[in-house]
Amino acid sequence: MPEQDLLFHSFKEPIDGYGLPDRFTFPFYYQPHPLCLLAAKQLQDYLETQSDWQRSFGLSGKTEAATGKMFGVLLVHNQQGEVGFLSAFSGKIADSLHHPYFVPPVFDMLEPDGFFRKGQDELTQFSNRIKQLESNALIAIYKAELTAKEDSALLALQEHRARMITGRKIRKEQRISAQKHLNSENLLRLNEALAKESIQQKNQLRDLKLYWEEQIKITTDHLTHITREISALKMRRRHSSNSLHKLLFDHYRFLNKDGVYKNLRDIFNTTPQNIPPAGAGECAAPKLLQYAFQHDLKPLAMAEFWWGQSPKSEIRKHKNFYSACLGKCRPILLHMLDGIEIDKNPLLTNPAEGKNIQIIYQDDVMVVINKPAGFLSVPGKDIEDSVFFRMKHRFPTATGPLIVHRLDMLTSGLMVIALTKDTHKKLQKQFIHRVVKKRYVALLDGLLDADNGIVDLPLRVDLDDRPRQLVCYEYGKAAQTKWHVIARNNQHTKVYFHPITGRTHQLRIHSAHFNGLNMAIVGDDLYGTKSKRLYLHAETLELNHPTTQVAMKFQVDAEF
């Protein structure tokens, strides 16, 4: 049986009642087509029962060694006019890129006799030799000696400069006194002696510098002699690594429906990062499209879902569907989908159209508003309509940046707007020093056992998939959130959030991450599942009036 027949999966149940997609999926923000849901369910059934390979996805309980995996399905028409689907996984499974039921990789870099494995072996040899050379005990001895000499040199020079300052002060006093008590001949002799003393101290400083420079050079030469081979090997390793990756990028060649191939280097050459990020081309979506184009299968729709335990940094929920990442996949998919009619980008639709901003409080220097859900705080890349845009038109004589703080587009609630530069500065100072108090109300997708607590998870942006945020203990900024339960009903928990810090997506991440509350906010399309809105509302705002310093509290109850 031809390979394409083995990998073209027919649906196990009738699909006559399903309509086909009008256009291909917009891969960076979508709701899975019903047939993609059906295909995903069939793939998930296979994952639960297959015995072709072994891998721990952590489904039986959270373990350190286990981690989940992204899988994808591509709805296709074959040449016989039948509708079926292809399946793929991102990266590798059980140390292999090839498994029954799944399309092959775009390029098999793990081929035993391939150039990449040989190149990796060469890099390993470099690393092992470098490690062996770096274990030389003399390196540590000379480094310690060099540090000691540098410290001694610094101390000796500082002490001599201090003596020069003291000597300069004493000589000045001697000159002043001599001018009062000595005749001109003796005064001349004294000044000559004092000048010689000054020159002598300067020469001593020069000699001291030369002495310590020589001492440091002796040790530096010893250290350089030992580490010269290490430096040369590191340079060779770097050159070999760069050459290997360039060759690898050339071998990842992606096809589109018109039969045009582009390699990774060509695709990423026009992107801001200029070079492909690690793992580019290994995601499920490019694999699926590549196989379809190679075997004359017409792509109809696609969907990707997470299977298994969430990784430590990202938020991935078992069986939840996710959009293709922007950093790794967007440049590739833009090429591969060129010429295919796809769904409109919903992110280009103005979510604020037809919505109004309610003013809660207004005076000469500030305004407090209730921002609707689905409303940008500031203009976006493609959409200008925003709180800033509306406030600028509402208060044309206002000065300064207007926006003091932000709410996520999907979050509703209270925002304070500064109408003058001075007010903006004073209000921002209150935010910086955490004078401002905020309380949010949220509806969580699940039932919390505890009644209150604090989530403390540092956050940073996902460089490969902005605006997503990651939990990162190495580079993340501190982020803390106090919370307590208001009510539990219908498998949902209503909570109050009191953010101590104000990081991007803080409440959403702290809710969804398994080391946080481990349940996403209802309607969170990034870290949970989409609904009619994000059920997160900035309910109360407490601050001091920027002019009168009178304490002010504002509250607008949530609509949910």
C-alpha cells in the first residue's frame, strides 16, 4: 500500500452531516472546524491505545520526567475526492522523528549517517577536549594568582596616590610658611627641594605601575600559554556549529501549493531576527502541509492540540487547542499558505466597534473610566481605536500621555486617565510605589479547594510567541497576586484578585499555570479556552487625588 494511503486517515464515523470549510484555517487565531475536532478525537483515541512506541506524557500524574507534546491534524481532500485527515507531532517522540500514523519530518536531521549527526559528533569531540583541557589544575592556580596580583596592584597604587596627596598638602603648607619666614635665596632652595620631592613621588608611581604591569603580564602569559589551545578549540567549535546550522537551514525546504520551495534561511532572512529560531520547521503544522503538497492532497483546515502534562514555563492544557506560534511558524506558514484562500484574521477586526466608554468620574485633571471588554488600552499595530484614541478625541486639550496604566484588551474595568502632564507624573508615581490599590473579580474554569492564598510566579515574554508570557525563574520579573474565593457554583469559582505587582497577563498566567491556581479564567483564549468574553474585570480602584491628595475609591461591579 502506498505511503500516502497509510497516512491518509479516513473518518471512522459518517461525516455526511458535516459541511466542509469555505476557506483554510487562519492558523494564528482560530476555532477548530467540527471536522478537525472529529479528526483530533480520532487521533486522541489512537494515542490512548497505540503500542508502537513508549513515551510518558504525565497523564497518570505530574512527574518531573514527563512532558506533553503538541499534535496536529490536517483535513484534506485526496485525489479520489475523499475527505480525510493527516496527523503530525511537533519535534520528536521516543528519540525518533518517524512513527506509524504520522507524517514524516520536513527533513530528518536525526538520520544516523546524515551530516547533522556527524556534525554533532564533531562538536561533542570539541567540547570533550575543551573540558579536558579546562580541568588542568594550573588554570585555577594562575587565575587565583592573577586576581591576587591585580588586587595587590590596585591597593599599592591607591596607597601611593594617597601618600602623594598627603605630600602635596604638606609641600603646599611648607611653601606658604617659607614665604613668610625665609629670605629669597633659602626660599628658592626650598622650592627646588620640594619640586624634586614631587617629581620623585611621580616617578615612584610610574615605577610602581611598571612593576605591577610586569608582574601581571608574567602570570597572564602563563595563563595564556595554557589556555591558548582552549581558545582556539572554542573558536573552531563556534565556526563548526555555525556552518552546521547553515547547512541544516538549507536542507529544511518548505513547499507551497504552486510547487515553490524555500529553505529556512531564505524564509527567515527578511524577519527581524534574521536567522531561524531553534526548532523552526519541527512543528506539526509545517509537517502536515509539506506532506499534503508533496502528495497532491488539498488542505481544507487544520488544528493543533496539546496532549499530556504542561511544560514548566508555558501554559498548555491537556486536549486544549492552540494557534501556531508566531516566532517559529508564522514566517514558514506564510510561505506555505501563499495562494491559498484562508479565513480572515480576526485580530484585524476592531473589537471596540459599537462599544462606548463609560466615564465614572471626571474633574479638571483626571478621569476614571469603565473600559468594556474587548477594548484596547492603547492603539495596536493594526487597530487605532482604543481608550487612548477615544480619550484624545473626548479631551482634545489634554496634555501628556493620558494613559497611566493599562488593562488587557479582553479585560474590562476601571482605568484612570491623566489630563495633564503633571497629573500623569503624580499618578504614575503612585503606581510605581504601589500606593494604588486594585481589585479584580474573575470566574475560573473549575472548583478551587482552598479559600485564599498568594501566587508568586516570575514572568517574562515568550520571545517566540508574543504576546504570550512564560513563567521563568531565571529571567522573569517578580509577580505576586493575592486571591480569595467569593463563590463556587456550576464547576466555576468566582474569586477576587489583589495584584501586588502589575505584569503583563499576570492574573491570567497566575490562574492558569499548574504552579498557580491551575485553572484558567473562563474565556481566556491564550491560556484557556475561548468564550464570549474573558471573565476578568477590574472592579475597584483606590488612589490619592493627584492634586488634593484626598483618598478616592471607585467601584464598578462586574457584569458576570
